[in-house]
Amino acid sequence: METVHAIELKHITKRFGKVVANDGVDLALNRGEILSLLGENGSGKTTLMNMLSGIYLPDEGEILVGGQPVSIRSPKDAYRYGIGMIHQHYKLVEVFTAAENIALGLSGKDHDRKTIAAQVQAISDKYGFGIDPNKKVYDMSVSEKQTVEIVKVLYRGAEILILDEPTAVLTPQETDRLFDILRAMKADGKAIVIITHKLHEVMAISDKVAVLRKGKYIGTVNTADTNPQKLTEMMVGHAVTLNIDRPQAKYKDLRLEVKGLNCLGGEGLPVLKDINFQAFGGEILGIAGIAGSGQKELLESIAGLQKAQSGHIFYYPPHPNSDIAGNHVPVDKAGEELVGKTPGQIRKVGVSLAFVPEDRLGMGLVGGMGMVDNMMLKTYKDNPGPFVDRKPPKALAEQLIEELEIVTPGVSTPVRRLSGGNVQKVLVGREIASTPTVLMTAYPVRGLDINSSYTIYRLLNEQKMKGVAVLLVGEDLDVLLELCDRILVLCGGQVSGVVDGPTATKEEVGLLMTHVGGGKEGERHA
Amino acid sequence: MHDPHSPLIRLAKRDAMPRGQVWAIRGASFVAAFLISALIFLLMGHSPVEAYGTMISGSLGKPTAIRQTVRIAIPLLGTALAIAPCFKMRFWNIGAEGQITAGAVGASYFALFWADKLPGPALLVVMAIAGAICGGLWGLVPAFFKAKWGTNETLFTLMMNYIMIGVVKWLQGGPWEGRPGSQIIPQFDSAAVLPKVLGVHCGWIIVLIMTVAMFVYMKYTKQGYEIAVIGESENTARYAGMNVGRIIMRTMFLSGAMAGLVGFIVASGADNTLHSGVAAGVGFTAITVAWLAQLNPFAMIAISMLLGILEKGADTLQTRLEVPASISDIITGIFLFCMLGCEFFINYRLILRGGHKEVAKQ
């Protein structure tokens, strides 16, 4: 006897112009099951789920809900068929309460606030969400906001829930709590799809795993019958080693010293509070924290892009015998103060800072220009005279294309048209080519496929071995723990703790991310 | 799967289009402008063939007609070149009108009060420099405020136009007034008038030199590179160590100075005097020229000539076929609309319900 699936996709195809985003995808999910949809960036996961939630229409194929073929034309239709999607970027009104947000967009007059609040409370108790319906969204942490989104779709009667990368912004503890909730919903007979690319989460939560690769449906396997290595091979298409090296450098000398650094953000509120730490050459210092804990401001302060209210950042030149010494004008005094200097002035005194910012095309590169013009972004003034010299940047561009296997139609193709991985290789390549003594990178592998990610890790390790002080802001704690020598944890703009990479645990770092000093009830910032 | 509920027409951003197709669309938009204008002529009871013939012969038919067309094109080209670096920087300078006028005031001061003290060529050089400096300073004011306090440059530059035009009105009726009560500034001494080359004042040579200079400036100099980076992203510029505020002020001074030079050319070469209408809307029309040319200096030559032909042709229509002035304006408007509108079809495509067919017609 054939069971009726909660939801079934039959040979779904979606094209955008010439690009086939989904090519003949088949999927089936029963009630009381959790399915992980696994695939690299650009493999078509989100496109597929957007067809279920009524944002796109499939070009070919059929969607069946409860055995009946349906046409989902709008998010409203999706709700009617009991499909609810929790997007990566929450769509909540900050000044409204949880209950008001949940009621938003519902028609009918019988939705007075008290009834809604009571119903929300009921849902919350049933699955153990523990949310307060009358709390304003701006007072909530990221994880609470996510909970509101989940309650919102449940309130609207969703039986099939789709979560798009729900753990990307959560700490390990919050992730565990989310997984408990998902298990409770599964026990209640809901069908759940979770989009992710974190393999250990796939193994922890799901019953089945469906894998997509470049829009093609590769297959569905039972989680019990597979392992991370096998899943990676399905995802990438060939065998890959998942180990990240942590070699030991020859020299380890003090490079940067941050003392009592305070910064104000755009709204005049403190974003960095009394930051103290040291960074060494020949070391990768990881910087962990919930998104928006001051990581961006910290790197930008060092780079001279963020004005400091008070405090010092001292720079110490590398040991004269090390590989990287003397590549530039040497800094003439130990403990060169960087606070109060612009990026241009920092360069002028001989501090060779490389910075790979989070916003690659909005800060690190000029999207509309080709590789050649991007290569000379920091060096265009180096030759005398009023004209730019495009010969050295052109040579550098060609060299990087070869060394890093950058795929581009040509050195003058606007870098905006390149894929995310290639854009990042252009940026990291340029920064490393400047033979830095300090290399700062923010989320260097975000959006990159596995091969490109490993290329970046390799490049960071190479720099470390040369004696460069590497500062790495990351979001994947597993990677930080494998790659970094030490990890600095930020929480609400403060240094919450510094742990040793080889010995620290994820739980330890997770705790520091939410509570200063890892204490029980510290200050908590969303 | 055909879905009756999808919208009738959808818009989608295109990838880069092949060059040939881009020019085909531009050609088609031109044809469309001709056809729509023909319809207007028919409605007004004129033969479109006759009307177009009149426009062509009136603007290009005789050497004198060509000279007049060129005279219209000169300030358009010069001003389009002046605002190009600002627009490349995404600094929306719509104050060229005021900067032209400021330049004309600076040049006129020397034309009126120094004509007898300086030898001919030196007088013209001093007038040109004064025009450039006055225009440049007038452009520097909004740039300074933008760089220091982040004021909105669009409104600021626009308002500056009216102030400068007001200043000229005051000069006309006050300190620089010629015959008392005339409200007119006297004609310049002949030494302060730009000499003619091939029958047109030599401003055309100046703007052609400016064209080449601007091309080189934007493409091959460090300053041109800085302007392009800031236009794409100020954050990137700061990241690269550029002093964004200083570059904005420097570029606006340059832009204003070029507009001021145009003011000198118009006052000295074309009008031989200063009056409050010296800019005559050129500062605004030049925005269209710069935009249509996509900030390419050489394309600006063609576009400003084209606008010259349209304006001179429309003038001839008025005198020869007695078409009302408003109709001439409408014809010019139709051409501009079609030319600007076709860029939309180059950047976007329309998708009709039930298919992925492109709508190629205009």
C-alpha cells in the first residue's frame, strides 16, 4: 500500500533565463519527519523552497500536498495548503509585540489582541517555545525573533514547515534549543524541511537528507545510513578531505596590542567597550561572537576606518629575521599608534595591513570594475606622476587567475559578474599579494563552496607560517576551533573571553558568546 | 504549464546585451520618435516629409545654418563635459546653470573694467581664468557642505542656480548697468570678444580640446580613477585610503570651473555681454547630453550636435511653416523621451504572460 505523503515534488524544474536553478527535482516528505535539504551555495535549495512557499512558480513538474496536485501562486496560497516558511532574514516589525507581529496581515475582525495572545501562549506552551506574547521585538534576541517567526507560521495552521538556514545566526546552546522544538513538532506530526549546509546538524536532527548539486537532484538518503564524508561527496561530486590543518609557525612575536578601545556606532551608542587583547605574528586569532557583537567595528578600528572614542592600538613590526620583514618601508618605532590614523596614513608609516572586509563588493572591491582596476585599489598612487600605471596590476591579475584558479572571462570583466567564490579569491589574493604583516578577514568563506573554502583556509595558514598575524572573524565555530590558535570571543561589544583553539570546546565558546566572562546571567545583546 | 493568474507583463533585469542589439534598439527608438512626431505633424495639417525636410535644411542646409547649429552645440558639449566627472562620482550636480552664470560674471568683470588696461589676447586669457575660478568656487560651495556635513547636493546645487541668476539681475540693474534705466549691461569692448574661426567663435576649439582632455582625465589619470571608485562605493574609496571629502571638493571645483569656462565662452563669444539668461537652460539640457552619452566625452559631441540640430530645426519650423513654438518643443521632447526611454529596454526585458518571449518592439 502506498502511503500518502504530506508533500511531494515531482520532477520540478525552474529556469532563470539560461540558468537552470532546479532540474527535475523529486522529493517526498511524510508527516512526523524531518528532512534536511543539503547543498552548496547556488545549488538551488532556496529556489526549490521558494516554489513551495509561493514566491516562484515551477516551469515544469508537479507539487502534491496530501496527495492532491496543487498550484501555489502566492504565500497566501501556501498558507492555505498548510505550508509555512521561516526565512533566513526575519520579517518582523521591530516596534510591535510578538502577538502583534503574529496577527499582522491576518484578515477578519475576530483577531483581538487578547485572544491572539492567549492562542500564542497556548502554542508556545505546547512545543516549549517559552515566548512572551507581549514582548516587543526590539527587545528580543535573534533566537527569540526566530521563535516568533516559527510561532507565526504555526498560528496560521502550518503543517509543513520550511526553515531556511535557521542555525546560521544561533549559538550552539540556542541551536540545541531549536532542535528540541523541532523534535517536539515532529512528534506532533508536522513535516519539517530544514535547509542547511552544516553536516553535523544534518546528522543530529534529520530523518532523511536530500542532496542538490548545481540545481540537479542527486538523491535522498536516510540519515541513519550515511555519514558526513558520504554526504560531502554527494554534495561536491568527488571525494574531499574535511580536515583543516593547524601548523605551528617558526616565530611568534607580538604584532598588535589593543588597549582599552572604545568606539561609538552610527547611532551614538557604544559598539566596542574597553577592548583589550594582543595578536601575534605566526598565529591565527579567531574572533567569535553573535552577529553584530562588534566584530565589524573592531576590524575597522584597526584598519583606520572606524573612529575610536578612546584607547590605543599599537603595532609592532615583525622580527627582522622573519620572512615578511622589510618588504615595505619599515615602521620606525615599536608600538606605532594606529588610533587616529586614516587607512592612507597607516600605509604611509609602513604598517602593512591587509583587510578582507565582510562586504566584499561594497568595501573590499569595486563591483563595476575589472580585476585590473581592482588590483590597484590600494597601490594606484605608488607610481609618480598624474597617470595610473595599469601594467603591474594587470600582471598581478593574471598571476592570481593562474595561482588561485579564478574563473573569469577576462581581466577587465566587472568583478560583480563573477561567482561569490571567485570574487573572494580576487579580494583575498590582492590582499595577500600586498605582503602584509597583519591580515584581517571577516567571514572569508561565507557563501563559498567547499573547495573554495579550503583554498581560503590554506591561504590563511600559509600567511600564518610566514609570520603574519592573522585575525579571522568567523561564524562557523567548528571551523574556528579547528583552524585558530586562539579565539577571542566578543559579546555585546566587550571581550567576553579568550580561549585556546586546540583545547576549547564549542559549548565553552557558545557560553562566552552570550554571557560576558561565561557567567550565568551576563549582559545579553541581540 | 500555463497559468492564467500570473501577471500580464513582468519586468526582468537583463544581462549585458550584445553591442549590435543595443544599437538596434537605439536605432529603433529613433525611428519610433520620427514616426510619433510625424503623427503630430499630420494632426497639425503639415506633411511630415516637408516638416523633416525643413528641419534638416534649416539646421544643416547652408553653411550659415550649420554655424548656428554649432553655436547651439558648443555650450551644451562644454557643460556636459563639465558635469560628467560629478555624475561619474554620483554627485548630482544640477547646478551647472549657476556655475555657467558665475563664470560669465567673472569673465564679464574683466571685459567691462579691464578692456583698456590689458592687451587683447591677455584680456581674453584673464577672462577665461576668472570665469573658471568663479565657476569653480560656485561649485565648491555645495561640495564643501556635502563633504563636511553631508548635505543633499541635488537641492543645494539647484538652489545655488537661482542665487547666481539673482546676482546677475542685480548687477544688470545696479552697479554694472549701462545707460541708466536700461537694466542692460553694455556690450563688451571688441578686445573682449572671442575671435571667429571658420565663421564661428573659437569656443568650439576650446570645447573640442576639453573633450579630449576630459577623456584622458577620466580614463588614464589617478584622479579619474578616484572619481570612478567613489562613484561605485564611498566605502570602498575610504577602505582604499582615499580622502573622499577632499576628492568630492576637488572634482566639484573642476566641474564648476569647466562650466565657468563655458560661461566665459557664451558671454564673450556668443552674447558679447552679460545678462541673467546667459546660461539659457544649458545647465539642465547638458544633463540629458551627458546621460545619453553615458558619460563618454566623444559620444557627447554627437549628442550635443544632435540636440543642436533639433533645436535649430525646430526654430526653422516656426519661421517657415509657422508651426507654433510649443509644437517644436513637443517634437524635441518626443525625441529626447524616446532616446532616454530606449535605455530602459536595454536594461530590462518584458515578459508576457504564459511565455518567455521577449518584447523587442518599442
